[in-house]
Amino acid sequence: MKTTNDTAAHGGDVRLTGITKKYGSFTAVHPLDLTVPQGSFFALLGASGCGKTTTLRMIAGLEEPTAGTVHLGDQDVTALPPYKRPVNTVFQSYALFPHLDIFENVAFGLRRRGIKSVKKQVEEMLELVQLGEQARKKPHQLSGGQQQRVAVARALINHPKVLLLDEPLGALDLKLRRQMQLELKRIQTEVGITFVHVTHDQEEAMTMADTVAVMNAGRVEQLGSPADLYENPRTTFVANFLGTSNFIEAEVDSTSGSEIVLKAGGGKLMLPEARNSAPARTGGKVLLGVRPEKISLTHADDAGDIPEGRNRITGRIADSSFIGVSTQYVIDSPVCPEFEVYVQNIDRDPRLTPGAEVVLHWNPEHTFGLDAAQDIDAGVETVEEEVA
Amino acid sequence: MAAVTEAPPLAPTPAPQKKPPRKRGRWMPYLLLLPGLLWLVVFFALPVIYQASTSVQTGSLEEGYQVTWHFATYWEALSEYWPQFLRSVLYAASATVLCLLLGYPLAYLIAFRAGRWRNLIMILVIAPFFTSFLIRTLAWKTILADGGPVVGALDALHVLDVTSWLGWTAGDRVLATPMAVVCGLTYNFLPFMILPLYTSLERIDPRLHEAANDLYAKPSTTFRKVTFPLSMPGVVSGTLLTFIPATGDYVNADLLGSTETRMVGNVIQSQFLRILDYPTAAALSFILMAAILIMVTLYIRKSGTEDLV
């Protein structure tokens, strides 16, 4: 009885075990173990060339792994060709069949499986993606957003155990992308199928996915819920790839209970033991990180008003840009040359202009510690390359 | 330009504001068309008119020909030479089918599987063009020579028994039979099939194959439902480029065939150059042109290529 329940509960799990892909001497995906629970919206996030698409294609069967296995539920599908796997893909740039109309594109999978009466199902599916009117048009007559929805409908109609999405929103403009993110999330909730979504857009991954795996150079750097990844990055790559982080290289002064006391530029900073992922030996180096929006900015004249117990550093405003909901400051500080601070637009202090001396302070709880042996700018460059 | 656009207020006749007088821009397309148009008039339209007038002339070489609107020439030509017409269409159609059967796999290979060999294979396809058409056809005379290795092998494999029974070859001979002519036609026109096929296959996004695969289509189904329909423009232009010139060809029938395999091209050639019966030759040419035009139109209608991208 228990086994039956287990099968039902885990029937849509995707389990990758030691999966590896090598092209000659280049390793695109290092041995990777990954379980995507049934019904979840899972995102593989990373810059181009990090191995995320290769991983997805190995699940689809379009790429043969060099080593390792792919399980769907209890079934080992590693040796199955793509047309025998209960998995469907929404391709980057959609790959709709240009010679077939929308109806036939959506019906393609059903017809291949020998289902005769497809009309009702196709019409229902086109309703779900709000394209009922377009059934007899050819793909090139539709807009990008509509084509995207056809691609989703064409895959979903087969009720796959897993739906794979390869950068499905990459070709859409920003506004449409936002709209489609919500749309896809709605569809996923409605049909309850496991979605594995590949993207290089961290915002997209965080908005849509329950679980995000951040990939870098063929490895999963960190895996967790969007909030967990954002708040507790374990590497500088994750800290920089998901949003912006400020780093201070600090020396461990002492460890007292649940707090680590760090020394940086003559001042002392506190770091909760629980939020430190680096080895903290006294005298050792730690990278102290803090997100720009966690920091408060006070003019140096009012430094006395800052409550006790907060981490504080001093600096001078180098640059500020007002963007409505917040003002983004770049602070020149002895401990960090370009400290970024986002101040929410509640009460604006008119003295906070470039050149002003300020004190930056934040709740020590919002500090995280990373191994100082890594590149502070990991992940930053990659993001810029992607934009370029 | 700007000055012209601002002119209307001063002009005596108020020009409508919506249409700025952009004379040069309006005439430019026609100007660009002119060289091609001239070429067409001088080398196509005028000869066709001349030919048309020749076809309705009567007379003899000694007394000269006059236009007498003698349309009976058409009927006479058709009733006398219909077997050659039929043979032309039959041979050309067989050669076209053979070209398609031989050319499609090769074009597919070059487009999808050749990898770094692609250019080399393409060069090999085009390489025969570096030799004269005539020499290449003559080479087939040697290849299919009586008692030669090819004929010997076909004989030993009893292939010739079958083809002789079908009337394609005669006894232990291949040369001077319909099969030899069709072989020559197929060989000579094969590149005209392969190149358009390759072009249209190469344009197919390989991701469409993956998408079909992903949607439960086996490789054979993928070919039937995706690759082949998408290569239809290539199939249509390839068959036309093979069929049309093959129908009018006379070199292959002349060099590889016999009097029993004469095609309409051979008839026209001998009427023009040997018998010097210009009206009959012109009428035959017109009938051939009309027949090809009708067949091609029907074919294009049926294959529905205008619907494809």
C-alpha cells in the first residue's frame, strides 16, 4: 500500500543522478545530482554557457549524458529517445511548425500518439492560453507573445509528467515578459505539472519558481527558495548574480556565543554565527556581505542619533541617483570603495548629496559571512556580459 | 526634394497635400526594370513573335516562305509526331523521378549530416559542370558500351532480363535503348535537382526536428510530417528545373539512343537544321512550349507551393 502511495506522490519527480556532459575535453555539466519534486516550479538559473540548457536537454532526451542517469518518478529514462519520454519542451524561440496552422501545431503531439478526436482537447487548450480565435492562422501571422503561448499549449496538451521551458520568455519585450511570467505561473498552478524552467534572468527565476538552482560553470552553486538564496547566499557568485551585494573584507577578532566580531578599517562589525558560511578562526579573513536595501544612511552630523548595537561604517557619498521609489547611493568608504545603498523614498534628507559625510548602519542580523578565498566580483562580470 | 514639397502654395494648380510630387522616386523602379525588360523583349518576346509568324507560313526553301495563316501545320505536326511528344514527356518524367530519388537523400545528407564535409560534397556535385555537357554525355556511351563492365554486370545479375521484358533495354544491349537515354538525362540534370533541394532543406531549423521528436514523432514520422513538407519548395523547383529542360532535350536521345528513342527535341532539331521545314519546326516548338506550360501550371497548383514560406 505504501509503495503505491509513494509512486503516486513521486510519479512526477525528476531525479538526476551523477549526470555529466562532456564535449571532447570541455565539461559542460559536471557530475550533478538534482531532484525536482513533483508539482514544483523549478528554475535553473545561470549565465549563458553555464550548463543549464544542456541539463534541460538531457532531461528531454535531446542530449545524451556522458555519464549518470535520469529518472522520471521510478522510471529510468536515460536510454529512452525523446519521443518515448513523457516530457515536453517549450523551446527557446518556440520552434513552431511553420507549415502547420495553430490548431495542427497544438494537435501535433496528440496525433502522433494516435489520438483520433483531438478537436475538443485542442480547443480547450487554446482557450486556456486565450488563442481560440487564432486556431486557423499560421505561426508567422502571430505576435511573439501569441507564438509563445502556442508553444506552451503545444507542450501542455500532452499532459507531460514534466514541462521543460528553455528560456521561453527570452524573445519577448519587458512588459510582455512580466505578463507571461504571471501567466505561466497561473497555468502551472492550474495544471499542477512539474515545470523545469531555464533562464538567465534572476528576476524571472525569483518571480516564478518555488526552488531555484543557481548554476555556474557546469555546477550547481546553490539551491533553495528564492528568498533563501537571496538572504543567505553561500558564495559570492550567488550573492552577486541574485541582486547586488556589498562586500567588506574583514578579520575575525573574536567569537562570542552566537556572534562573530570582525575588524575592518579600525571599526568593529558583528556577524551572526548562523549566517556565516566561512571558516571563522580568530585572525582569519571573512567576506562580510550586506544587501544595499538593508542599510540606513545618516548624515555624519546626526551620528549620535543612531541606536546602539547596529553595525556602522563611515564614508562619503560619491554619487546618487533618484529613481522614484528609492534613491541609490554609491558611498566611498575606507573599508569598501564602492558601497551601494538603496534608501527608500520616505523622508528624504536634503543634506544627502554627493560629497556629504555619512554613516552607514544596519542591523547585524542582516549581515552574512562568506569565505574570503573567493573572487569578490564572481557573478558580476557574467551579468554584465549577458546584458552586453 | 524638400524644396519641391514646399512648392505647392506658389504653384498655380493646388497639388493635393497627401501626394508630394516625388517624380524620381516613382519612376525609379521602372528605370531599374528597363535593362531586364529590354533583354526580355530582344531575346524572348521578338523571337517568339517571329517564331509564331514562321509557324503559320507556307512555301518552300527555294520560293521563300509567306505568312498564309496556315494553322493546319500545327495539326499535321501533332498528328505526325505525337509519339515523340509522348516519349519526351515520359522520359523526362522518369528522369525527374529518378533525380528526386537519387538527389533527395544526397541533399538531405549534405544539409543535415555532412558537417565539415559539406563544402567538399557540394563541390563534387557541381564538379561535372566543369566538363562540357557533350563530353559528359559521350562518356556515358563508353560506360554503357556493349559488353562493357556495367552491361556485363547487369547481365550477370539478370537485371537486363527484367528491363528487356519491360521494354527498357533490348536483349544484352543498354546503349540505344530508352534506359540509356533516361540514364543520360538523369545524370545530366541531377545537379539541378540537388541544388534547390539542398537550399530548402538547409533552411529548415534543426530545432523543428527536435520539437517533433519531443512531441512523440519517431524520426521517420518527423521526416514525413515536418522535414518533407517543409522541403516542398525545393522539391517543386528541383522537379521543374529537371523536367522542363529534359523534355526539350535532344542530345541524350541523339548520342545514347536510337531512331526508336527519338524525342521531340530531335524532331525539331532535324526539321530546323536538316529538312529545313521551318514552319513545322516552329509549330512543334510552340506545341512543346504550350504543353510544358500547362503541365507546370497544373503541377504548381496541385503541390500548393504558394502557401509555403
